[in-house]
Amino acid sequence: MRERNPKAKLLLGPGPSNSDPRVLRALSEPTLGHLDPDFVAIMDETTELLRYVFNTKNRLTIPISGTGSAGMETALVNSVEPGDKAIICVAGVFGERMVDVAERAGATVVRVDAPWGEPVDPAQVEKAVKANSDAKIIGIVHAETSTGVLQPLEEIARIAHEHGMRIVVDAVTSLGGVEVPVDRLNLDFVYSGTQKCLSCPPGLAPVTVNDSMAEFIKNRKTRCRSWYLDLSMIERYWGSERFYHHTAPVNMIYALNEALRIVKEEGNEARWARHRKNQKALIAGLEAMGLKLVVKPEYRLPSLTTVFIPEGVEDLKVRRRLLDEFNIEIGAGLGVFKGKIWRIGLMGTNSTKANVLWFLAALEDILAGEGAKFQKGAGLEAASRVYREE
Amino acid sequence: MRERNPKAKLLLGPGPSNSDPRVLRALSEPTLGHLDPDFVAIMDETTELLRYVFNTKNRLTIPISGTGSAGMETALVNSVEPGDKAIICVAGVFGERMVDVAERAGATVVRVDAPWGEPVDPAQVEKAVKANSDAKIIGIVHAETSTGVLQPLEEIARIAHEHGMRIVVDAVTSLGGVEVPVDRLNLDFVYSGTQKCLSCPPGLAPVTVNDSMAEFIKNRKTRCRSWYLDLSMIERYWGSERFYHHTAPVNMIYALNEALRIVKEEGNEARWARHRKNQKALIAGLEAMGLKLVVKPEYRLPSLTTVFIPEGVEDLKVRRRLLDEFNIEIGAGLGVFKGKIWRIGLMGTNSTKANVLWFLAALEDILAGEGAKFQKGAGLEAASRVYREE
């Protein structure tokens, strides 16, 4: 059997991003029993750190033993009972996915659609809420990874709560890179993933649940449709009871623990500012090279930038050359954006000046070779200027 | 924040077992994108190795992105449609869990119970099958981790297939330590976990599905109740389409890949023989110290031995002293066996002569201190004799 030596690449796509080297080392610490007192101490510390990153005091704040999509399923199977009505906002792949997951959880779904690349309009949500006052939840994606839109949550959270509904928020691509205002907006159920702005491998889904949602889960009339993701049981393992549910993914918890320590050392605000600044430089560079951004400035997701592929340039060829010649991965478009856009992630550890300039240099080299027209050197100069000026 | 330095312990409980050092190193290899060509090659190799360990040619043989319990849920949500009847054999915690999971998947469950510590009686299964000829599946635990029973599968598989039913098998604690006869008995759906006899951290659930079950899944009348565990979608990612479903837990796949290479290097048959031999020595030692085994010889699970706690000896105190003084973890009893038995695992890398003798020496030291009556040195001598004689 040949050697398995995965070459380190620079992952500037929609995730996974590169794992921090400290996180990779933590992964390989010796496996402990899932009820071992030393492991239990690591679990407790991890929940404490998760509260910091989620900006919350929510007691029920834990990592689910699956990837971000398992986080989405956890949110839906726990927050709706079969027959409940759910208003789901859809403006990309992950909104669509939420509809599918909610329906399988037994919900009757009312959609509020917005064009891909745009945020969901709160006025449309309000209209849907008024027409469906019996709905139990509003589901929305905070950071739509398929389009690069950061959805403002203030108004939609207000609408939900004014009408006695709970809000379920997908923060997979925002947590650790952008503020996720859990307590400030009293968001009821928020889930995320480890492999984006936390710079940890994929495999866990941090979730946080406020008291109102926890109360709902406790008093459900029906059992949760999923045994594996039933929070009423999982919380007894993560809480002081330590009641065995399933065997926790011990080494992945070490990795998450280390990833969260790194966030805390930097500080939430400094980390958000870093993500904003590096995106600003990236965008300045891309625009100076004549590329057009997909999303309006006020809705851009700092951790993931989307640009239209210049006319006459071959999508796959450019991405393949970036990977082969520069060892850089970026993301392709999905759904309606397939073949039309690129998705460039600057997430967690990867959001640095060095990566921005390296990527722009690589892209310039390739686009020049592909015959794109732009002023040579303008991209790098525009990005550098952003760093010099601040 | 204090250092997170989990001390390596000898995990001789019901799992997780110690991860092989090679597997821990693999975990910390650089994270790749989930669609990266280098990662895709590792995925393909991993499925090939899984087929070897599962003794199968089944095309649909993949690791699910969750722990062994997620494997159980995957089996049930895919193999039954709401309203289907399922015959579930129950002789311990994991049989009970299967009932719960099947009911949440929408099944009407018919139970076939057996006393804890005993196998399920095929005659009882046949009776249930005849009384419920409309049942779609028989669910059974091959290796019941709560009791240490290895369930013979031959007759039950025959009964299922003679009556046009499919058989769903839990092989969490057998795979990699005991033969799981997937193709030999044409088992329809088998799932396992990584943290037992594969000596890999918890976090993935290998599953294998035969053509009959794959056909059923393809032609279901209803959507699978779980989006995350819907095999009809997951197989499009693991198959040649590489259709994005969820982000694979990349580093855990490296670990599983390495764990499976280790199994293949040793060879299935040699590995099963090693597990049998070390259990034989362990049992000889325990019995020479006057301890009574829970399970009759012909039904003992080689990877997990269960013994009654000697009278007058305090369960928790002994386990605590083993951990504190000898750095050894063993398992407590669950359910009806709580406080009555110990569960001693010799799984994967941990199944060695050295561990058997170390454990017996530690147990003798502690039991002598707790006032148990037995002939000193008899346990070690009995175990040593097993190795000398063969």
C-alpha cells in the first residue's frame, strides 16, 4: 500500500479551512474514556469556552457529535414537533437544505425566498409571519456559504419574538469570524461547525440553546425523531449527571478545546476585526483586477468572499492551476452560481495579510496567462494599500 | 488556563479502547478539502479496506460521520419506512436502544427478549417471525457490549431470509476483533464503530449494505427521516459522482484509514485468533482468582469479558484504585448489571499478553487489599500457562 501523505495545501475555499497546527497536535493526544474524570474536566472547559465564542450565558451550549449539517438537523428535530409550521428563509443552498431537514422532521414549511446573493428581506418575513401566525419557528442562515451573504439578524429576531415564534440560526460560516449575537438578540437555537472560522477539522457541531428553547425541548409532546441528536438526552451527558448517551468523539473534543482556546487568546472582537480587515484588502485587490463582487458591500460575509468569474476565463482550469501550481484551493459556485462564481474563504487562522497577498499574486499570474485584461500589479498594490493605511 | 495534558491510560473497559499510536499520528495530518483529489483517493482506499475488514464485496461500504450510535440510527432510518413492522431482539442496553431508535424511525416494534447475559434464542425469533410475517426486518446485536455476549447469527439470518425479511446487525464491539460474516450470511445492513477493536478514536461508524438492502433504500416510498444519515444521498458523495452532501470529517477518515491498514497488515484471521487467545488467558486468570464469569463459554465475546464482582468487594472503590494506582480503566455494569459486574475489554491493539498479565497483577493487588479470599499468584500462573501451552 502506498504512503498516505496528504500534502498541506492552503484551503481558501468555503471550508474546511486549514486546521491550526496547535489543533492538529491536540487531536493526537491520547484517547481517554468518555466518562474519565480527566476527560470530563476537558468537556466542562470546552462548554465554558463555547459560551465565550457564542457570546452567551446559555447553559445548554455543547458540541454535537457530527458535522455542521448534523447541527442543522439537531436544531430542526428538537425545535419542531411533527405537524408544526416552520417559516424558513431561503437564499442559497443552506436555506434550501434547512427546508428539506425541517420537512423530514415533520414540519409544514412556509418558504420566504430571496434571490441568491442577496439577504432575505425582513418585510417579506413579516408578511409570512402575519399570514402564518401559528408557525412555531423562523429558520434562517446567518452566513450563507453558497453566496457569501451575511444576513442581518436584528429585525428578523425582533419579528420572530414579537409574534411569539422562536428563531433558529445557522452560524456555520460565521462563528469565530463574525459576531454571532446569541444573547444580544436572544437567538433561540444557534448551531455551527468546527471547520470554518474555528480552524479545527470538520466533525463537530457546536450548538447553543436559550432557556425558552430549552423549556420547549423539555416539554415536547412527542419524542424527538432522532435518538442520536435528541438534546433532552445529550444534555444529561454534558450536564452534571454524566448519564451515558453515546461515546463522545474524544479526540475531536480535544481539538475543539484547543481551537476555542486560540480564539479566546486572540479575543472575539480582535478576531472579527481581523476577518473584516483581510477581506477588505482581498476585495480591494480583486476589484483592482477588474473582478466584480457578487454581494453588495453592506451584506458581505467577512469570512467568505464571492466574485464573478471574468468572461472568457475557464472556471475549472483556473481552480486546477491554483491547486497544481500554487497549492491553493478555492471554492466553485453551487446551484444557480455553478460555473459563474468563485468562493474565496479567509477563515480563522487563514485570514492573514500573507495569504491575501499570496492568493492575489497567484490569481494574477494565472489570469494573465488565461488572457484576462487588467492592469498588472494593480491588485497587489490595492491590497497592500489597505494594510499600509490602517 | 491550565495545561490540557490527558495522561495516557490503559483503556480496558467497554470502549473507547486505546488508539494505536500510528492512528493518532494519522489524525494530525494536514486537513484537506473534502473534494480534493488527494482526499478522494484516501476515501476510495478506505472503502476498499473497510470491505476487507467487513469480509464483504458490498459496493455500499462507507464510514458514517458520527459515532457507533449514529451507525445504529443510519441502519434503522434507512431500512424501515414509517409504519413498517420490525422485530428487534433485546438482551441488553444496545438491544433496548435499537427498539427506541426503530420506534423513532416510525417502525412498529415487536420485541424478542432474552435474559441479560444470554444470547437470543433463535426459536423465539422464529416464533415472532411466524406471528408477524409482515415484518420487514429483524434487528439484532452481534456483540452486546452491556453483557459480553456474542450472538450466533447463523440461524437468525437464515430465519430472516427464509421469511423474506432483512437482517440489521450491530457489530460495534465485534468488527476487527471477531469475524463479522457479512457475505457468508448475506447480512443486509451491518454497522459498527471505530473506537473498539479498530483502535481508532470514536467518531465514525462504518456501515455496509448488501444489494438487497441497497435496492430497498433506492426504492423507498418515503424520504428517509434523517437528512444527515440518508444513505441515498451519502452514497452519491462516496461513489464516483462525488456529489456534495456534507463535509466529511477529513482527519477522522485519515485515522480510520490508518487503523484499517493495521488490521490488514495483521490479517483478519490472525487478529480474531489473537483476541480469542488473550481472552482465554484472561479468563483462566480470573477464574483461578475465584471470579465467576457472566456468560457461558460458547457465547463469550472475545473482545469483552464480563465477571461478577466478588461478594464483599466494593465496585467503585476497586475501579477507582485501578485507575488511580495502576492507570487502568475497566467498565462498570449497566442496567440490571449495575454494581454487579465488571466489563473488561481486550480490544484491537490492547489485546496483548502484556496487558492481560498487567491487569491480573493489578487486580490481585487490589482484591487482596480489599480482603477477598483467593490463592495468591494463582491468577497470573493460570494465565501464563495458557501462553506457555500454545
